[in-house]
Amino acid sequence: MTTSEARLASTKPLSIAILAMGGQGGGVLTDWIVALAEAQGPPAGLALLSALDGDERMAGHHRLLSVRAHLLEKTGDTAGAYEHYRRAAKATASIAEQRYLESRARRLRT
């Protein structure tokens, strides 16, 4: 088993815990995902986000989209990061968050 595979395998119990916390709101979930990504690397955080993709309560949530954008940016996938920052900006009702997320997306295009 490669190091990357071991990291992903170690996220399974955590991903179950995060899915169980779905009612706690996007902020709690993103905190867990960011903490995991900081400890084990962006691919581990992206793996947890993938586990949430099928959950309709979380689908299109601006916080999850923005975390995915940030992690994609950290892996060097600037095209993917740009797309997710834009989607996150469109998904939030907060004008301040929209401006911030749009600025993050623009920064990737310059």
C-alpha cells in the first residue's frame, strides 16, 4: 500500500463521523476537512469532500465548494480551483463572501 493509499484508507472512520455530523452545518464539516488536510495533506481533505458529494444536504454548499477550491489550489489544480471558487461565490447569499470568493478566482486567472 502506498503512502497516499494509506492516508485515504485512514480517512474512512473520519468520513463516517463527518457524514453523521451532517446536521451540524457546513462550518463544522469544513473545520474537520481543513484540519485533516492540514494534518495529512490536501488529497485526504479532497477524499472526504468526495465522500460528501452524494449527500443532498451538502450538495452545492458554498463552504464545501470553497474548501474544495482551496484544496485543489494547494494541489496545483488551478483550473479546478477557479471553477469551485466561482461556484462557491454563486452559491452564497453573502455579498462579502461573494466578493472574497470572486477575488480568489480572479487571482488564479492573472
